[in-house]
Amino acid sequence: MDFNAILKIISDVPDYQDFLTVDELKTSSKRLASRHPDIVDILTIGHSRQGDSIEALKIGKGARKALLFALPHPNEPIGSMMLEYLSRRLAEDDSLRESLGYTWYLIKCIDPDGTRLNKGWFKGPFSIENYARYHYRPPSFQQIEWTFPVDYQTLHFHDPLPETKALMALIEQIRPGFIFSLHNSGFGGVYFYVTEDAPSLYKPFYRLIESQDLPLHLGEPEMPYISLYANAIFNMTGVTEEYDFLKQQTSIDPAEIIKGGTDSFDYAKRYCNPFGLVCEVPYFYNPAITNTSQSDIVRRDAILQGVEQDKEYLSFLWEQYNKVKDALTVPSPFRDSIEETLRTYQQHLAAEENWAQTDPKTVEMATVAEKFDNLVIRRFYSLFPLGMFVRMLDIQIAAAHGSSILASVGKKARSAFEARCSELEVILDYTVIPIQKLVRVQLGSALLAAGYASEQ
């Protein structure tokens, strides 16, 4: 698809001021289908663990099939807003729909239960503290994107969630040629995962980001074992690479650490050979993340300092959790997440530490972006387990009528959370990125990748 035509399409994205809730997304889909009954169908493809319907919009009648699904991680709603716009545009724009030649299957929310637990920050204010205070992310074995069946060496997972089963059935039925799993990061710059080296996409991706005056993420990759195709463009990495890394860097059977499964792209290979895309866009950024000039610290030292920092933060959480665990009687989704973090953090940090101490690539001087990523952004992500811990205690305290140990730990945890937020509000010196710009980048990358996939 012509790049200028894509720029024209994304220029029409509304200036969204907040994120739609699960119910608002469903209401919008019903309105769209009622206005375009010959073009848009609503398919109920399954139900969540709490009985909420999972809906896919089927738009168009092209020979090729495209599957795009949002909120596989329920704290990442940028993709839901992108599909909100794309669904309307496809329904109203005959030339766009016909030129791409796809039947589109768009799932605005694949995890409604988890998404409802994030609604506290969906309407703002969009600050680090408010985001961390109402943030929820399930443990890996309850994440839709990481609970597809897998058998790899000692790792055997065959307990997909109902939401995952819905995706599995749809993939098997339509056998898509293009899959876009819609994720977004919290802090940093824009980066991509692709399932194959696709050089013809990279320059358009960069132009797209530049058109919105957004930064590339040039700090550390999400995981040390990810392969880089080009700046901020990585090979799609899954559970087998994580397994191999843990096997190499620890003395523990990786299956004792990994309790989830594989991802949608890996699963789809059983039935078809789709091109897969993930476009990670951040809520917050600081210009340091694009600075590739040399810093004043060796990269290895920056990584190891970041690891020690994480150990300190998580040791505090471990200590507080052990004080209250016997008093926790109210079931809580936050507890599952906290327990998995505490169960695995020592092994994951030990693996990262061993890698940093032995990989020759870490002996060079860190760039400013790498230093900022290791010493500052890591502190941002460390807020989330503590924020969920405070929410868990609030639920328990309300039900336990003022247990002294719960009240004491709750006060200490909240004080630590608020102190860390206040400190980060200063040292991060961040900018809040408009939702419109992030939607435009995800939409543009979807159209570029769909065009690429159609030519393969």
C-alpha cells in the first residue's frame, strides 16, 4: 500500500482523550454492525473465565484472512483504540477494504476480565502514579498470549485458558495470513517484533514513527536473548528462546520456572504460515531513550546495578508478603500475580546476572539510552508488583475489619509505593504521549504489514 495513502488514513484518527472500557468497546461494535449490517458481523468466539462474551468483528470478504486482537495483556489498551478506529474505517471505506483484499477478524478485547481490573486509570489522569496504582497484569499462566499448548524438552503445557481456546479455534478455522497481536510498552520508545526478516518494512516503519515525532526505543531489549534485525526491530521471540536462555544461564530446570505455554504466532504455524507483527508503543518517554552516545558507565555495570536494584525492591515485597500471607483469606487476582513474581524473580535475575557477567558484548561502555534503561526505567516497572500488593491488601482489609497486621503492612507498603512514585515523577522527567499518535503508529504499521503479508 502506498505510504502517502497510509499517512492520509492515519491522519483521520481522532484525538482520543482516554481509553474505552470493555462495555464501551462492545457498545461501539454493536452500533457499527447495526449501521453496516451487510459488511460487519459480530461473532461470539468464546467466553472469559468469568463468563463475559469475547467478540470478533468480521469485516469484508477478501480471500486473505487477517487476525488482529487487542488486550492480550490487559494493561495495554492502545491496540483496542486502534481497532476501534480501524473497524469503523474498514466498514465505511469501500476502497480501503477492497484494495487490501482481506477478510478482517478484529477482537477489540481478548481479556475482558483482566481489562476491567485496569479501568481505574483508563480515564486518567495519565501519570506514572495513577497508572501504577490501578495497574493489573496477570501471571504468565493466566495471560492469553502465553497459554497456547507447547511441548519443548521438559516443558509441557496443555491447559489453555478459555480465552486462549477461543483464539485457538479461530486460528484453526480461518488460517490467517497476517496476525497482529496488539501490545504496548509502558515507558521508552517505539519498537517492533516480526516473525521473519522483512527489510522492505523497516524504512516505512521508521518514516511512520518520524511522522508522529515519536522516538525509537534504543535502550536495552526486553530480554537479553532477543535477535535484532535493525534498530528497534527484533525477531519475534517466544517460550522456546526463554527456555534455552534459562537452561544456559541457570542450574534449574526451566520448566520449574516457566508455568505458561507458547504464543499465538507459534501456535498458528500448525495450520498456516502467517506473517506476524507486534508494535510496542509507550505511554511515557524521556529523550534519553534515543541517545546512543557513550555514557560514563560500562554496560555490564549498568545491568548489574539494575539487577541489584530489582533485588532490593522485590526483597522488600517478599518481606511484606510473608508477614500477611497467612492472613489472606479473600480470593484475589492480584495475589496470583504477586506470588508468581516472588516465585520466579530470583531465578530470572540470577540468569540475567550470569549473562551480564559472561557475555562479551556487555564489556563495552553503555550508551546513554542503555544506562537510562537499566538504572531508571527498571525502577518504573518495579512499581507494578508493589501497586498490586497494595490493592490486594485493600481488598483483604475491607473484608477483615481492621486486622492489625494487615493494617500495619498495608500502611508500610502504601508509604513505600507513594515514595517511589514521587521520586520517579522527578527523576524520569517524562512526557505523556497522546493516544492519537500511538494509535496512528499501530494503525500505520498494521496497514504496512498487511500489504507485505499479501505479497508473500
